[in-house]
Amino acid sequence: MDTDHKPVDELEIFKKILNRTDEGVNVVDKNGVLIYVNRVSAEYCNSRPAEMVGRQIEDFYPNAVLLNVIRTKKAVLGEKIHFVGKKKYVCSSFPIEFGGKFYGAYSVFRDVQEIEDLNRRVRYLEMQVSLTKPEKDMDSVVNYGGTLNEVFNKAKRAVGSIGGPRHSIITGESGTGKTMLANLMYNYAKKIGVIAENAPFIEINCAQFTNPDIAAMEIFGSEEGAYTGSKKKQGLFEQAHGGILFLDEAHTLENYQNLLLKAIESGKIRRIGGGKDISINVIIIAASTRDLKDVLLPELYQRLAQYEMYLPSLRERSREEKELLFSHFVKKYEQAVMEAHNISYHVKFTPEAREMLLRAVYPRNVRQFRDVINYSIDSSSPLIEDIAGQNEIVNTVTAKDIPFDIAEIEIPDEIKTKKESQPKEEKITPAVEKLIDKMINEGKGPRKISNELKSMGYPIEYYKVAYYIKINKK
Ligand SMILES: Nc1ncnc2c1ncn2[C@@H]1O[C@H](COP(=O)(O)OP(=O)(O)OP(=O)(O)O)[C@@H](O)[C@H]1O
Ligand SMILES: [Mg+2]
């Protein structure tokens, strides 16, 4: 047994450990002079421990909680977020006392910027999902003046007629709602019990395959050794059994139209390289931006086209319908903000901005219309960090928030000059800056400042004051 170990310097061991932790550690004496700084803390200030030790903590952390702890000799547990420049951290600080004697204080802090960024990202993604969330049923889709009545009638018949469901075709330009309609048909089929509640909806984008052999194996499945290295695999057709198979961009089917026709005619498929027939029961919905009559084998077209639905482009829809779509997407945005941030958000548009959005040409139709509206609202909205604590916000989208390529539309002067309904400019002018500065010095917070400014006739929202303070008073 080795008994020859040297006496260990415990302090050195502790220092080593403290340098390895992910938390920042500062220790000060009772005068606020740093007597220990670990690696994380030094990195936080872009400095080195050796340069920091011996100096006042406020040289590096201007608002250090440790200064309070020295004064009050009481611990402060971290809940509040502190800033060093743009970095954010949560900090707990404790007094150091031995035998009733006060020596100083130490703090342990943790960076929360990363967590905040992550949270923000998650919330952003959630927002995007709810903004692009398709409508659940035919009743919640915008259908002004019954533009889509005929389409919906056929859609219902295709999946729900008494003689059993049929395959069908949806055509229309990109972004007119083909995928949406296929999903509505799926939901409708479930609602009326034609397919089970947990029935599959399998979507295949036929254009995604560059190699026809791989496409065939993906769709029809394969048995081991069908091609070199190929595995036993269930195809998408089989996966759709009992539900809906949505063949998007069906005009690119070319290479395997025959296999598809056979599957439809016989109700059976055979995996590539396999010898066994497998019975499949699926409702096929084929979608395309092209007229499928021109591109599919006539027999296949006939099999699919018993119900053919055409979705009109945005250009073919009335001004009133566009207005309804417009309000629909704005409301969706407001709801998404409510869900993500619990804020009741009211989006308004200046007459000019609204007119630009309604008159623009959208080659990618409803989807693009929706995306441009969302983008414009995004661009005019306050930052999340500037709205903390508020539960109601009114926001106005102006012409400058609209994306550049759309913004080139000519708007008649009478709409541009209809300024009376536009809100008063809520800019922080130099005069307002002076007022804000004065109120900050009086120890007032952004909310109080905003209220006082409003009572003085400057309608400046709380988050704008908070933003001004953040940018200018660091
Ligand atoms: N009548 C409508 N009411 C409400 N929203 C609609 C309507 N029509 C389309 N949309 C919206 O437009 C979006 C785009 O539609 P969709 O993705 O279904 O178009 P698509 O025809 O499948 O386009 P692509 O050919 O590019 O695949 C949908 O997610 C939906 O939110
Ligand atoms: Mg689609």
C-alpha cells in the first residue's frame, strides 16, 4: 500500500474544482474587494482571474448583488435576471461569517442566455406551427360567397358517398389549398366513420424521387435482395392501408403509373422483388398543379378522376373573398400570440398598408398571401423581451413593414392621403428622451414612465420605453 502521499493543499483542490464548474463564482472581502474569481466569472467579463483579484467587484460587475449582501449581511437567492453587457445571468449571494465575525461574501451565478435563447426559439417555432396550422374542417375555411361550395360538395361525395369512397383528383396552382383540402377530406372521412379515428394519412410527394427504382421501392415496398443491398421494407402504400394516400405532384408519376394502375384495379400490391400479393384498402387523392388528363395514362386518369376538384387561384377570387382571407390570417396571428405569450394582441393596418397587401399579385396564391401578411405583422411587432408583463398590445402595420417586392404596388393617392384613421406617430423625440431620462433619475420604471408620458400627451407604450432604456442606458 502506498503510504507516501504528500500533505494535500485542500484550498488548491477546491480552487481546481471551482474552476471546472459551469457556474461563475466570486468571493469578496467585507470592503467589496475581490479575493477569489473563478474561470467562468473571469470569462464573463472578458478578463482573467489574476487581473480581477484585488480590485473592487463593481469594476467588473457594476450592479453586483454582493454589494448589497455586504451591506445587509443577508443572503440573496437568485430569481432575478442580471445583465453584464448583453449577457444574462441568475445569481445567488451569501455572506461569509465565522464565529459571529463577518468576513465578506460570495456569489454563485449561472448564465441564462442560452436557456432564454432556447425558450425563445421554442416559442418561435410554436408560433410558426400555429400560424401555418391548417384549418380543421370545411366550416372553418374561408369560403366567401360559396366559391368553394362545389369543391366541398365533391370532396364530401368522394369520401362519403353511400356507394363507398372513391379516388379523386385535386388540381390548382401552387398554394391554392390542395394539401389543405386533402386533409379536410381526411378529417371529414374520420368524422363520418368511413375510416377509423386513427386511420393513416400518408402523403407522398411524387416529385421528391429522382430515381424511379427507389421511388417504386418507397411506394410499393421491397423484399430483401430486390436490388443489391435492398432490405425487406413496407412501402407507403401499405402504410396507408385503411386510410388515405395523398399523391402530391402526381404529374411526376410517369415511371410507375403502371404499377399504380395495377394496384388500384386489383386492390393489391406486390413489393418490389416479392412474389406475394398484399391486399390494400386505401382512398387515393392525387393532387397536381397540372391538368392530369394531359399527363397520366388514360386508364389511370379515369380511375382517379371520378371526382375532380379545381381550386381557383387567388387572382380568380373576389375582392371580398381576399378581404375575408386577410382578416382570417390576421386573426390567426393574434390567436397564435395569445397561445404563445398569453397576450391579447390587436393588429391594425394603415389604409395604405392594407390596400397594398390586398392589391399585390401573389403567384403562390393563398399560401404566399398568408406568409406576406405574417411577415408584415412580424416586422411591425415589438420584441418579446420588450413586452414582458403586458397582457394587451395594440400594434399597427404600416407600408414600411411590407416586404419590398410587394411594396412596389401603386396605391391611389386618395387611399395614401386618408391619414385621419392612422394612429398618431409614437416616436421618442429628443424632447421625450429628456422627459424619460428625468423620470429614470427619479427612480421610475418603464410602466410608470409610459403612463406619465401618456398623461402628458405622448402616447408611448411601455415596451417602447423599456426598449429605449435598454438600448441607451446600459
Ligand atoms: N380557403 C382558405 N381558407 C383558409 N386558409 C386557406 C384557404 N385556402 C388556403 N389556405 C391556406 O393556404 C395554405 C396553403 O395551402 P396548401 O399548402 O394546401 O396549398 P397547395 O395547393 O397544397 O400548394 P402546393 O401546390 O405548393 O403544395 C394552407 O395551409 C392554408 O392555411
Ligand atoms: Mg401542397
